[in-house]
Amino acid sequence: MNLVQSLPQFSILGLPVHLLADYPAWLGQQLAERSGQHVVTLNAEMAMQSEQNPTLAGIIRQATLVIPDGAGIVLYLKLYGRQVKKCAGIALAESLIRRAAQLPSASVFFYGGKPGVAEKAGDRWQSQLPTLQVAGVADGYATEETELLQRLQTLQPGVIFVGLGVPRQELWIAANRHHCPNSIWIGVGGSFDIWAGTKDRAPAIFADNHLEWAYRLYQEPWRWKRMMALPQFALKALGYRLTGRGAIP
């Protein structure tokens, strides 16, 4: 039995979500053991995108860890009696960074974002955690992808953070993960902007009430069309529950 099959999971609109009591602890152990993983931070928007993108759906199904990143995913699980706490992707990524700082053999690599953002994020983390080894950075507009992949292949970082947005980051990880099979690869969306200080994280009152989406919409009103995926997901989740679809883990 492989690792994907061995973790407890539940189906959400045909996509797996792994059910763990402590995602950071499990992933931290994989980092210490240099056990290569592909982490997907599943939210309602990504779930709806996968319905229109079979390639993305296939990548999510093959990921070694899919976490419930979003209130919609957690509420869906509750409809089926699964009590799982939301694991925000940015929080999981931050726990990995702190874990890497404690391991002499675990460096990190930041790829994505606008020019200068990944570098600033790396510098900020290194100033907070002097023992953290930042193996390298590259912005999401880098055209020399061959050179980037050669760097990664040479460096073999412990963790590779990819901030290219959904679904580009998932597609890129799936296509290139073989270059660093013992690394943890995780798509982090716009986390670099928050770490670099170019954007603010949602205040606790929003996060505690599952309203991060509202704060994001306030910051980036142009995202309103993408936010329509949230009510669509809710309606589809109710439909699945009423008809019994998706009830088999």
C-alpha cells in the first residue's frame, strides 16, 4: 500500500481530503525523514476549478497530502459527520519553515510572485529564524525555467514553496516534482506577498469566523468573479449530501 492510500481520507466532490489530527506534525516528520511529498491546500474555489479542469483534478487525486484549507471544505466534511479543523495553507507552510530551521539538512526554496517578492519573503524569514537555510529564490516571471530546474536539481531543498496561483502551481509541481523526489512541494498561492509585507493577512476576527474570503475580496475586488465559486460549491455540496453522492471515503 502506498502513502496516498494509507492515509485516512474522505471524498469531496470526487476529490480526496486526508483526515489527520495534526497536519503540521505529520508533515514535519516527513521533512525530517526526507520523504518527498506533494501537498495540495484544497479550498472550495480549487474544488470547483477541478470540475472544469480534469488535469487539475487528476493531480489533486495523486497528491500525497490534501488538506482542508477553507471553511467550505470543513463544512462539507461536517455534513458527513467528519469533525476536522481547517488547516490554513499559509499556517502549514509557516510550520514547515520553522521545522526546517531546526533541521541542519533541511533548506527551503521560494519560487513565485512578482520580482523581488520571494526574495523579500526569504530575507524576512531568515531574519526571524537565523538558522533557516534559504537555498534560493526565483520570481514567478522567470523565463529561464530550464536554469531554475537545474538549480533545484542541484540544491535538492527540503521544502519547495511554489507561489504561482491555482491551478498553475499545481500543474507546475506535478510536471517537475521528479527533479527533487525527496523534497516537500507545496503550492502557497499569494503567501509570499504576506510574508514579504506587500499584503496584509486577514485579521483574526475574519479568520475565526471563516471570512478570509471577504477580507481578500476587500483587498482585491477584481476577484469577485472567482468568488462566485463559493456559493456554487455550497449548492453542489448540499446536492451531493441530499443524493448520497460522495459519501464513500
